[in-house]
Amino acid sequence: MPKKSRHKCPSQNHIKLITSSHSFLHCFAIIRCSVHPSAKMSYSNHAMGSGSRTARRTFEFGRTHVVRPKGKHQATIVWLHGLGDNGSSWSQLLESLPLPNIKWICPTAPTRPVAILGGFPCTAWFDVGELSEDGPDDWEGLDSSATHIANLLSTEPADVKVGIGGFSMGAATALYSATSCALGRYGNGNPYVLNLRAVVGLSGWLPGSRCLKNKIEGSHEAARRAASLPIFLAHGTSDDVVPCKYGEKSAHTLSAAGFRYLTFKAYEGLGHYTVPKEMDEVCNWLTARLGLEGSRA
């Protein structure tokens, strides 16, 4: 089974592949998945099924990697990897960015069976069967991961701004956290108490898009929070793993629901990976939106 390629420093001219860019199923099926035995955190969720039957799944999260700020600590961002990846590879890339005032927290998703891989176990923030507005959303898995992310940010100092970013499935989870923040609650009804100041999604999609607008419009507080949350979305036009149309639809759905502080960038010819130009724009956007003091050379 081939090994997945690793990130390289964005100062180099090499393209940093996150996944290969073949068909959706083939692309993720070739990824080697492993469980990290150390630093695990479990999350138990009780979900009511049909009738009075209660279903329970316990998710064990893998190792969390932390990149400390090299300058004054002004912001903390949890960055979420894609399907089959882990927090380590992204921490290496993020450490090289010219953002000395940001602390990066890079968790590793639980290893779980993934429907689109025919039930093959893989690191995944939630289960996914197909990318479709008509496909079912794994609310339990989404709530589990969003809660874990919020817990990672809950102990940050009060004067430090917090945000969430991610790639591919990580971007989808970041956007789910953004909508939970605006609504003030998770899908299971539990309160979402973090005040997110920035959300970044690269090559991803928006879970729960069908009913988002009605939920936001049904609450003045939700509409206010949505209108004030900055979101940066980017997608490659040649992405044949998560096609660019899903990024465009996500941006349109969020805008229509009242997320007015939204930026969407399309990169001509870019596949399902990131390149220095894209990461440079992420750096510039974060510096401006979070009011960071500056970048290092």
C-alpha cells in the first residue's frame, strides 16, 4: 500500500500534496491509516434512535501536536487535517509559516470505519458516504469532533483570539464549528460557548447546508453572530477529489444564510492539495482579520 506524501516547507517550490488527486474513492483508499497510541482523548455521545433505543459511540482522538508562538501570543487556531491524515504533518507546515503570534493546535481524528471506503477504518472527523446535498450527515460524529475542538480551545487565555481551520474533511469540520458558533448550539442541542474570531476552510465543503439558512434566520442572535464571523474559503478548480463546485456552493450557502464576512478564492489549475500561494493568502488574511502585530521574515 503506497505511503501518503508529506508536507514540505511552504518556502520551497515543491507542491505539498495532502492526498493524491484521483477519483474520490481511489484517492482515499490508498491512504495508510494508523492509530496513535499516545495522548488519546475519548468522547462519549448518547444519541436517541428510533423509539426509545439509545445508540452510543465512543470516539478516541489521536495525538495532538502543538506549535508554540515564536512571538507575542495573540491567537490560537486549531487546524484539522483531512481524511486519513494526522496532526503531525500539518504541524510541520504550520510551524514554517510567517505567523509568529499564532499558537497552532493540530489534533488527530479518531480512527473509525468510513462509509465511502466501504467501512475501511481510517482517521476521520466524521463518517461520510458521499458528497451530496441529499446525502445524510453524521451529526453524532460532527458533534463529537466539534466538541473536542472546542475543548482544546476552552483553556486559552481570555485575551487570546481563537479560531479553527482545516483542509478537506478538516475544512468541513471547521465550517460545521462555524455554523454551531453562529447558532449557539451543536446539532444535539448542547450549547456552543466559544467566540470564534476566524475560520479557514481549504478544499472542503459545508455539512448540514440544507437547513442552515432557516436556522440562522430563525434567531436574531444567530444572525448577528453569523454576520460578524470572518470566514476564508479556498478551492482549486482542478480538484477532482472534492470538486470546486462544493466549495462554491458552500460559500453561496453561507452567504445566503447571513455570513457576510466571507472570502472565497478559487485557484486555477489547483488540485486537491495546497501550494505556497494559497498559504500566503491564508497568512495575509489571518494577519488582517486577527489584528496580528506582524510577520517574521
